[in-house]
Amino acid sequence: MKELYLIVGFAQIVFVIFMQWQIYLKKIILTFALSSIIIAAFLFLDGIMLNSTNLLILGTLTITIRGFFIPRYMLKMLNLAYKEREPRHIVPPAASIIISLFLVVLAYIVYHFTLYNITYIKAGSIPIALILQGMFLIISRNNAFIQLTGYMVMENSLFLFAGYLFPELPLIIEGGILLDLVGVVMISSIVIRLREDAISAITEQFEKFKG
Amino acid sequence: MIYYILPILFPFAASIVCLAKNYSLSESASLIASVLSITASLYILFLKPSYINFLYIDGFSKIMLVIISAIYLTTVLFSSAYLKHIKNPIISKSSYFLFLNLFVFSMLFSVSLNNLGLMWVGIEATTITSALLVAIDNDKTSLESSWRYIIIVSTGLVISLVGIMLIYASMHTLKITELLINKPSHPKLLVMGAVLAIVGFSTKAGIFPMHTWLPDVHGHAIAPVSAIFSSILLPTALFGVYRIIETASFDSVRIFALLLGVLTVVFASIFLISQKFYKRMFAYSSMENMGMILIGLAIDNKFAFLGAVILLVSHAFAKSSAFYTTGNILSIYKTRDINNVKGIIKTLPFGAYSFLLSAMAVAGAPPFGTFLGELFIIYALYLKFGIVSAIAVLIFLSISFFSLNHKVAKICFSITPEKQVQKKDEVISSLIPIINTVLAFLVIFFVGFINNILTSGMLK
Amino acid sequence: MLYFLSAVQLLFVIGFAPLAAGVFNTLTEKFESKKGPSPLQPYYDLYKLFGKQSVVPKVASSLFQIVPYITFSMYLFLTLVLPIITAFPLSFGPVVDFIGGGLVFGAIGTLKKIASLDSRSNYAHLGTSRTSSIGALSEPIVVLIFITFGVISHTNNPYVINNIMQTSSHWYFSLVHWFVVFAFFMALLVETGKLPIESHSSNEFGMIDQAIEMEYSGTELALMKWGGYIKQFILMSVFLNVFLIPFWVPMKIELKGVLLYAALHLLKMLILILIFSVIQSTVSKYKLFKNFEYVAMAFSFAFLAIVVFYTIGGAM
């Protein structure tokens, strides 16, 4: 199980770096779908190994909601509106790939000096790295769809984390988290669509947002 | 037992009625629900604290229930008067009430549950339900601020979810009743989780490092939404912070929270000096007040806690009053710029006085409850950390006091341009701010009562 | 015996390097539903070029003329020290390790750049600057990969690494190894000038390495080209024998086994070429400044390998 967790975890990290590289929104969303499906499969296997119904339900929920429903919903939104790629980034892609990579190292170092002394789980730095990377994905891009994907990457990593470390976490909480995620995606899609229509230039400055 | 869930149920029922998509129906349903829910929460005040399976209602929760329902009521009243100024809403006006009810529902939900995880779910749900309320104006800036709100707050809340998971790892439970009693298996893990959770919930409360969404949202949302955000949403998030501090009542956690609070006060008061837009100015004033409340919650002292709650209550009334009046000003002057709004004493005579008084109240002027709250907090700060820190905080408080009141006085009493000299006061929309300002003053008579409620039946 | 095997390896590489390039060209064209040149085309090209007269720019110094001979011989030297058809060090094997080999590669690159600068042709200068800027970023990847293997095997000797990979299924199936494989594969595409990075056409927009030999002709050009084929062959062999498929490389000093493996090696090579040509005909070229993003990706893979190594807890 540990090896599988490692493979899934590092696959997630690679996926985020790949998202950092891409400029086509569709590819980024599909990458997210793939990574969710992998996480769901992992939760499933974990559930079978530990014989835990909780994890099986969680895996099913993950695959339906994160793997299929949300990406499809986002792609549908994408078709309705506008440009499907983001040509200019706040941080240049090459630099952002490297920064994303160093966030992984940072997470490893931070984890090693803080939590490792308590948990003694070597691979515990992966979720931290993913959270930092997701945050950086939000910061480094100006496109709202990508920012939303970054947010979902952060949530995904939490699911991986929780599924691996605390399989006995009450299902109602995880269900609530998932419900919230759906809500965030639905609501923000409405806002995003109008926003992307209204805000064409990326570097548009808002005088009213200063100070 | 059913009484405890009543205030939560009413807004939910009203939101179901709102699904009918009938404007007047949803308006009256919301009004009825808010009246019922304030009645129910006032009734709960006199009941015993409840620690049953999934509800955890202690003194602080009771006061939060009352405040949330009270502001809910005034916001519904003010919204029905104000909504006619919105020309091109992003959602229909009945959906506005739908989301308002759901928003209040999720806040009431968050403050009364006996589970940190579900409390997180509730606080995240407030983001979802309120995002469209922020964007209701449907122009570029409000859409942009709504999106910033969603993404920054959600990101912050993910951090707090990590914290909650770490708390779970150390305590093996998320039930607040058990968290308060049990001993942690890994105190260090608990501290780390608490710190992360505090950072996350503070994002929602507009506390320093991740506050950037707050001025944008308050500056561009419509007045009733700004009011409900500033007066009860931010305290609800601080309520989450308080639960975390209560759970992990270590010195390091408390110092960390205190530091965040102080930084927020410093930062907000410095930024208050240079504000050009009046709604944004009040947003920074909210930040400053939240910083003070957080300081009060962080200090492990009876006075500080009482002061924080009093400040929270009276700030809720005063700030909602101030924001309602900004809505009235905006609907007449059509500008958010302080320099273009002159002499509202002539155009909005009632509005001008309530505006001035509420501005003094949010800045902590003597007759109001905020003054008392800040006094308690500073006294507690003095007891714990000596005179220097108390004076330092006082200096920043007075900076914000002078810059805020100077600007508000300029808006109220400068010479009115000729073309605008005519009375435009409307009855309901100018009455509500006045009532709220008076309530902010009346809080001082209830200090003993609040203290009784807070201290009766505390678990820890 | 070792000397003899060295000679065999040398001849093997010199002889089959143009064939590998030819097969690659044929397969790529076939993928595009064209007939394609014969796989032997590079041999014809070389034969033709050796028969031609050399023209040297008037302004060039004698360095320009010497460099093809030097670089070609350096490639031959590299052939003798890397595990291509044997998993045991040949007689020159102990001379350099991976880092040394990398240095020789670097020296060849530098000499070529200096010589092309010496020709004072604008195209050659353009190629030099492009190669240098991409190389400055891709060299660290290769170094990083060698360091990772050094950490695993406590040595930089390619033969030792090959033996470890052949015998230890733990390392072969570890995530570290596969990250390294992927990173090296991406670097290999850069080093051998394959498609997402460089397209070999007469269009100067896509030229990187190709522009360097712009001013050469006749025998010198033939040597440059042949050297290029050898470089590609060596790198691909190293990739196959140390990284991707380290199996079956003979570890015992035995003539029959080595010769048998030599044939097998061509088969391995064919698979790799097939992969290359699939990429070549499905991927489109990046804009020049997008190459750096590609290199950054490759660097991330190489670096992640080290992170994985420490995450799984170092040597197990």
C-alpha cells in the first residue's frame, strides 16, 4: 500500500507540474480529471485492503463527482464562453515549473523538521507539497478556471492525505467537504463566466482595488 | 430540545419557499423567518446550554445566534427597501432572498454544531451561498471582487481543513465536547493543527496575512450584503477561531492568535489613513475591529473574553448601521469616492447623524458598547503583557479613530453642492440604521447579562 | 581479449551509427505515409561527402579545419569507455566515469561552437547561441541524473550502475529509477535534436544544432555528420543499457555472448527508434522560447527523482 501511495502521490505532483506547464484550459481540466480518477482508484484499493466501507463510498463519490461531474461541468462552461487558452501568465511557465518543483522540496524540508518527528511517515510531505503547489497554481495564473483547478488540486491532496492517514475519519465530514466543493464549482462557474466575459485584458488594473 | 434548532430551521424553511421564484412571496417569507428566528434565539438565551449529541450551544453560541438573527432581520428589512436600486442583478431578486436565507442558515449552522469538521463545512458553505450576493450588482468590479472572495477564502479554508485534520490526528475525534475534555495524544501536533486552522479561519475573518479579499468585497458588494458580511460573517469565522483556541488552549497558540490580531489592528489602522472610498474605509475599520476581537479571544482572561463578545455584539450593530447608510448615500450620489460626497447633512438629515454616530461607534467612542469592549480588552492586555503593549495598541486604535471620524465628518458636514440640496430620506432605509446605532449603544446595559450567559455552563 | 572487444565495439558503433539514423529517417517518413529514403541513405551521403572538395571560409582560422577531426576522434574515444555491447569495463573503461564522459561531451560541444564562431557566418552564430542557451539548461539535467545514480550506486561508473540495474529488481522498479528514465528520455530528445525541440529542415527558424555545421563542406562535413550519428548512437545506447532496458548485456568476458548481444542491441535500438519516430511524427515543434519550458519539465523529473529517493528513505 505504501508503494502505491508513493506512486499515486508523485503522480499527483507530476500532474500539477504538468498543469503549470500547459496553457490550454481543456488539457488542464482533463489532467485534473485524470488525477482525481487515480485518487479514487487508490481510495478504492485502500478500502478493499482495509475492508472499510467508508473508503469505498468515498472512492465512489470521488470518482463520480471529481472525476466526471466537475470536469464535465467545467468543460461545458468552457464551451459556452470564450477563449480556451491563457496565453500570458503572471509568472512565466518555465519559472513557474521550477518554482513549483522547489515547493515540493520546501514541503519536504518543512515536513521533515516539523511533523516527521511525530508521525514517522516518510511520505507525509506529499500532501503538503500538493497544497503548496495548488496554491502556487492559483497565484501564478490569472485565468479563473485555472485558479479553480488549483483550488481543487489542494482539496484533492487533502482527500489523498485523509484517505491514507485517517481512513476512519467520519464520512459525514468528507461528504460535507465534497458537497462544498460542488457548490464552489457551480457558483464560481457562474461568476467566472461573467468575469471572463467582462475582463478581457489580463493586466487590467482596478483603481478601486488599490490600498 | 427542538428549541435549539429552531433558529436554524426558519431560514432554511424560508429558502425553500424562495424556490417558488416569486419576489413578494420570498420577501415576506424571509421577513417572517427572520422575525421567528430572532424570537427563537432570544428564547434560547434563557435556556440551559446544550451539549447533546450533535449540538453544542454554549453562552458564546447563544449570543452568536442572537446577533446573527438580529442582523438577519435588519438586513432583510433593508434589502427589501434597497433592492430597487439594482438595475441589472446577476440573479433574480427572489434568488437574492434565497441565497440570503441560505447564507444565514449556514452561519447559524456553523455556530451551533458539535463538530469541528461540520463547522468547517458550514463556514465553507457561507462562502458558496454568499458569492453571488457579492456579485449581485453584475458589473466588472463586483464580479472580480466576488471571484477574489471565492478563491482566496476557499484557499484559506483548505488550510484550516489541514489544521482540523491534524487536530483529528492528535485527538482522534472532532466532537467539540470531547475535544475540550480529552487530552491530546500529540500536543505538538495539536498546536500545529491549531495554528493552521487559525490561519485558515482568519482568512474568512479578514485577519492580517490573507485579508486582501475583504476590502474588495466590502467596497463593491451592495450595502445590505456588506453589512451582513461585516457584522456577522466575520464574527462567525472568528467564532471558529475561538473554538480552535479553546480546544488547543496552549500559550503558543494564544500568542500566535494574539500576534495576528495585533498585526491586523496595526495594518488596518495604517491603511485607514489613506482611503479614498468610503465603503472600503469601513472595510478596513471592520478589519481593525476583528483584530481587536481576536486579541480579546486570544488572551486567556475573563475580561478579555467578555470584552471581545461585547465588542463583537456592538460592532455588529454599529457596522451594519454604517453600511446601510453607505447604501443610502450611494443610491443618491452614485459614487464611492469620499471626495465627491459632500454635505449629506442637507440631503440625508437623519442619515447623516446616524452615519456619524455609527462611525463613532465602530471606532470605539465612549458611549457605545464598542468602547467598553475595547476597554476590557486593553485592560486584559495590560494585565497580561504590561503597559507598553497596551499603549501600542491604543495608539493604533486612536489613529484609526481619528482618520475614520475625520473622513466621516467631512462627508457629513462639508458644504453641500447646490444641485443636491433636497431631502431624500426614505423612511425604512433611514430608520434601520438609526435603530441599529441605538442598539449598539444599548449593549452597555446588558454587559452583566452577557457575562452571566457566557459564564453559565462552560465546559472548561 | 579486452583489446579485441574494444575494437569490436568501436567498429560496431562506427558501422551502425549511420544505419540507426537512416532507419529513423525511413520510419518517420513511413509514418507520414511517404515512401521515404532507404535506411542506407546516410551511408550514401557520407560516401558522397567524402568525395567532395572542401571549401573553407576565407576569414576562418586553421581551428575551423581541425575541429571536425578532433571531435570525431573524441567521439571514438567515448565509444571505448561506455557500456554499449558489454557490461564489463573494456580496456579503456577505467579512464573516465559518467561525469568524465559528460565532460568529454561538453568539450566536444564547446569545440564545435568555437569553430562555428570562427566561421563568422550569421547562421552559425545563431546556432551557437541557441545551442548554448538550451545546453546551459539541459546540461544540469544530465548532471543531476548522474548524481542521482551516483547516490543510488555510490559510484559514477556506468558499468557498475548497469550491473546494479540488471541484478536489483528493487531499484529497477523503484520510482527513482523511472523518474530518472523519463528525465533522461526528455534530455535525450534535446541532445539528439528530435522533434519537440528541433526540426531538421532547411528552415533556419527551427535550426539549433544543425546551424553549427552550416559552413562545413566535403570531408569535414562528413566527419561532423558521422560524429553526430555516433553521438546519437552512443547516447541512445547509454539510455538503453543503463536506464531503460539494462538486461541481457553480457557481464562475462565471452566473445560469443558479446557478439550475440551486439545483434540484440540493434533490436533494442530499433524499438527506441520506433518510439522516437512515433514522437517525431505526432508532436509538433515548440516555439524556440517554449523549449525552456520543456527543459524545465525535464529538470523537474530529474529533481523529483532525488526527492523520491529521500522520501522513500534513502538506500534501502
